[in-house]
Amino acid sequence: MKNEVQKIIYTTVSIDKETGRLVEKICKRYSLKKSEVVKLAFLYLDKAHINPADAPESVKSELSKINKRQDDIIRFIRKYEENQLNPMIRTSHSIAVKFDASVKEQKGLITSEINSTRELQDNVLKKISETFNQHAGVINNQAKQINDLAQAVNSSLKKQERNNNKLLQLISLYSELATCGVMDGKRKENLRTEINDLINE
């Protein structure tokens, strides 16, 4: 197989001195031959579909286009916020407020129930104590048993109160977790840790 060498036919183009100086300057800057500079320049114009007769865009004009593009993006973001994010945030806030009100109401009811139970128990114990004081000699042993029972009930109530407080704390943490926004990833993680710690306590 013979190596065929492609024969290149050169042609000349006449340019003025100023353009010639510009070509030499570019050749010197990029270490290219004049023919290479001319060839590469024309390839670039052809590939980029640039009309050499058109005046180049000014920096100011290009910046104006960029600014217009940025304004369009900002307008889109604001419209998305107004139409999508804000209604979602308002709905989440409304749910959180209702949930919080419900938690407070439940807490009030539970506290009231605990106080009522304690008061009833105190009254019962007081009456029992008064009755048994009249028959102290006969039922000393029974009084001691009742006292132990009262302590057990009191301990049970305290335990119940602790459990109720723990439940309320969990509800409050879940409520706060539900109200966290899209960007509150760190706060969400902290809340989840608190919830896990409280559950595993």
C-alpha cells in the first residue's frame, strides 16, 4: 500500500498593514504561523456561525442580557414561592397550631384528672384515718397496711404522672418536628435524637 500525500494548494490574500500587524501579534502571542492563524480563525467563524461583518457585542450588552436572565429566574422563584411554598407553609402552620392547641387541652385534662384523683384519694385517706384513729388499738395492723397501700398508690400516681409528662413531651417534640420547614434539616435531626432519647429513657 502506497502512502498518498495530500497535495495542499496555497493561495494568497492581500491584507492592509494594520491587519498584518494584528496577525503577527497573534502569531507571536500563541506561537503560530500566519497560515495557521488564518485557518483557525476561519474555522472558528464557521463553527460558531459568526458573521464577521457584525459588530461584536459590548460587555454592557452582555451584562444586560445576564441581568435580564437573573431577573427572570428571580421572578420564577418568587412566583413558585407565592403559588406553592407559601400555601404549604400556611397549611403546615395551621395544622401545627391546631395540634398544639389539642396537646395543651389534653395536658389540661390529664393534669385536672391527676389532681382530682389525688384530692379524692386524700379525702378517702383522711376519712379512713379519722375512722381508724377512733379504733386505733383494735386496727393498728390494718392502718399500717392501708398506709403502705397509700404509698403504693402515691408511687403509682407519680409514675403515671411521669409517664404522662413523658407522653406530653413526645407529643410536643412530634409537633415541633411536624412544623419544621424544608431547610431545617439539622433541627429535624436534633428533634429525632431527642425523641429517641425520650423513648429509650
